[in-house]
Amino acid sequence: MIVVTTPTGQIGREVLDLLLDSPQATGGIRVIARDPARLPARVRAQTEVVQGSHADATILKEACAGADRVFWLVPPTPLADSVEGHFRAFTEPLCEAIADQGIRRVVAVSTLGRSVAKNAGLISASLAMDEAIAATGVHYRALCPPFLMENLLGQADAMRDAGAFFLALEEDAVLRTCATGDIAAAAARLLLDDSWTGQEDVPLVGPDDLSPKGMAQVISEVLGHAVRVQRTSSADYKATMLRYGASEAWAQGLADMTDALNTQGLYGASAPSTPESAPTDFRQWCEQVLRPTVHP
């Protein structure tokens, strides 16, 4: 039995689709969903659904009963009053379930930056999650992407109407990227494979060497009109998040993360590409995902 968290989220939804399409998923699939009505009809028909949050120890215990594999993702919660506390609130019930219910394998979405990141907001919290899960002794794979291409989708209107997108990152420095589809594919492969053991990071770094300026050039070519990248400061980024309703702690965590990306090179040129595990390049993603969003 495979347990899938965040089945309506960007990555979780893609993982679930791949599992449902695979003849290898013979032990059954169980999903944890706050609102089962948001699940597609085929998911409700082909999986067991446990309603609730996977931060709830009782819900997680119910979902993990008889299961041996878990796809794990801590969802972003901009209203959280503590970034570290938010990740702990999800991770501690999982560690209890691993100890009490015989979970053998966990595949989780984490991030690049292990042994390098310091005071890096959400990145540091995600890496601490890995350490807590690994300490249980469970067989563990931490999927470690850099900047997600899908992070740009929220600025599709700005690209169309203003010919610009905004990043609080160095314009000329290499920014490694990954498509969520590649994360989902890696997760599904691992969840369907019962031969691996031990604990390892799985870097998922796309094949590009693009800076934000280079990304803007590709976007311009794919969309057919000029699009520029405009750098903002981490302070402006924080202020924007506060205006959109994020808590002080969450907005500061995002600002700390961007400062760390700029100063510590966590997603920079020193991170080698892994095209065997993250084959989607930025132009391909722009053509397949971004362009239909900008010009539906």
C-alpha cells in the first residue's frame, strides 16, 4: 500500500496520476486529502481516501495502517506563525507513524543545499525535516530540486500584460531549475520500486545553465514578445508577501531563503545538472506549460 500526501497539489497530483497509470501499483493507493471533493473522479474511484491533514497524528495513523510506502510533501502554508514549527508539525507525526506502523520506505520532496545552507528559511526547515525522518532509520529518498520552473506561473499575467517577471535573485548568476513533472516522475519510480534501501539524496537538477536574464530571453522567444526580468530586493519580496496576507514569519522565511540563494550559491552553477533524473529543459517547459498559461 502506497500513501500519497498532497494529492491535489501540483506535485502530489502528478505523482498520483503516474501511480494510477502504472500496472505496478498493485498493493493499492491511499490518499490523505483535506477536501476529498477536490479529488478527480477517478482518484475517488481508484484509491482509498482519508479525509484530513497529514499533520494530524490520528489521521496519519489511519492512513498509514497496513501501508509500507509514503510519498511525503510538507505543503506551504503562508499563514504559519513559524516556518520551522510548520515543518515540525508535519514531520513529527510521520516519525511516529514510521516507528509504530512499519512504514518501510519514504520518498519526500526536499531541496538542494544540504551541508551548505545556513539561515536559509524554508530551505533550512526542509533540510531539518530530512534529518528528522532519516533519524528514524526508515529507507529514505529525499528528492532535491533547485528553483521550480512552476514558480513562474504565478507571474504569467505580468509576462503577458507588462512584459516582465520579478525575482529577488541575481540577474546574471546561473539559477538551476527543475520542472515539477520531473520530480513527480522520480517519486513515482521510487514508490513503485521495492528494491532500494538506505538513505540518499536524489538531486533533480535540469540541464540548463541559464541565469534569470537567460530565462527571460527564452521566455521572450517562446511567447513571441519581449519579456524582461526585473530584480527586486529580499525586503521588497517580503513586503509583497505581507501584502498578500503571509504571516511575518513566513514572509521572513522567504526573504531569508532568497538571501541565502544569492549569497550561498545553493542553486547556482556549482550544483551539477542531473539530466538523467531531471531531463526537462527550460525551453521545453516554456513551450509545454508556460505558453498555454500565458496564452490559453
